[in-house]
Amino acid sequence: MNFLKTLMGSAVAILALTAGSGAQAGEIDLTSAIGASGMINGATYTTVDAQPTGTGYIDSFVRVRDANDSTVQGYNTTVAKTYQNDGAENFNHQITVGEIGFLDLNGPDTDGGVVMRFLLDINQTGANPLILLSEVQIFLSLTPNQDNEDPLANGELAHLADSAIVYQMDAGDLTNGALLNYDLNGGSGSGDMILDIPIEMFASAFLALGLDTEDLQNGAFLYLYSRFERNNDGYEEWTHFQGEGIGEPPCDPNVEDCGPNFIPEPNSMLLFGLGLLGSAIAVRRGRRWDRS
């Protein structure tokens, strides 16, 4: 419970800062440059250069499909076609707080800066590259893979059972959003925007769900709901950076690799397999030579 008390105290401070700053509401324009950043209701949205993927693509846990609609929405669940989520379970699936974990952006000797970090990859046409991220909602729940839908309007919450809200982009202001530009990064599959959610925002959700131990908190299922407007092409996908669970020192990106997971392309998997095969042959030959 000491951990929860610490989080609750910090959460109150964040809410006070958010309420007192007009710059934290409204539509933020992230279309002009890599590194452009803005804050909405205490969370930070930042455009990023394409993440180094080698030859792969982000390993998403939320994928919102094109569906030929200008407005699309969805959250991570294995129940196909909930809102406009993609039906493939490897792209939409349950995930826990502990599986995502937290990063310490300021280092272990500095207060603050502990966040859960998500990476968004967008897809648009070259002729019309702008897309509006008009809502983000993050929940904790005791139940995975739900299929609840409702005609979600601005300012309303998605209806998830056994859940508590961690973060809502549109809370308190119905014009919030982040305008993004597909042309800032060439191609798709490697990421366009980072979303940082401070650890303090989880405190009230933990308390509401009665999660009073580190094991229970790490085991809570996390839902990330998002809505996009001006959609015209492809998928919008979310993955997460590799943090550490509650009770462990957060991953420090200044000295560690806390980057997101990526899926190797078939060619790289083939090369990897050939490398393993070559190693196995070398080991076998070595054993034969040892016996001679």
C-alpha cells in the first residue's frame, strides 16, 4: 500500500498542474517536424523518427483496420471486428501492465519521469497524409479480450466490464486531439508517434480495482482504445516499449535498450534460421573431430 500512497500523492500533483495549464488542452499540431511534442491531460505526444527496425515491423497489440471509413476506432481484444479492430489475434490481443512495464526517462537519481511508453504507427495516402488522433483511452481491467461496443461520442468512455480508467485524452475538453503527418516518416511499420503516460496516472485505477499488491498490479489487463479521423489508407497500429514491471527498477533508456519489439521479415528469419543451422553443423563437426 505504500506504493499506492506514493502514486496517489503524485497523481494529485499532476492533476493540479493539468487543471492549471491551458496549454494542455485542445488540438496539438504534430505535422511539421520530427520531435514535435505536446501535452494533453498530463500525457505527452511526440513525433519520432522511424524506429530502427532492421528489416521488420512493429509487433502490435492493437491494430485498427482501414475499413474504408473516415473515422475508425478500436482497442486490443482477440474478439474479431470489435469496432474496427483487425481480426488477427497476433495483432490484437490481451496484455498486462507487467508485460508492458515502465521506463525512467530522467534516470534513477532524479524524481519523476517514470512513464509507460507506447508507439503509434499510422498509414495514410501520400496525397492526403494528415490524420487526426481524436481520442485515446487507457483502462485497467480484471477481464481480458472483451467485445463491448457503444456509439462512443466525444467525452464518453468506452464501456468495458470490471474496469477503471487510467487516462482519457478528451476528458474535460471535447476538442482535444493530435494531428499527425504520415509524410514525416517514409513508409509504414516502424512508428510515427510516442505516447508517454506517467506512472502516477495508474494509482486511482489500481485503487478502484482493489489491486493492492505488486503482483496484482502487474497482472491487470490493459486496454488501449483509440479513435482516428480523416482515415484514408491502411492500418493504425500500437505497440509498446519494453519497460520493467512494478516492483522492479524502471528501464533507463539512457543506458539500456528499452525499445519496442519488432517482427522480422521472412528473409531475415530465413537468414537467422540458416545461421542456426550453420552453428549446429559446426558443433556437430566439432564433436566428430573430438572423437577421432
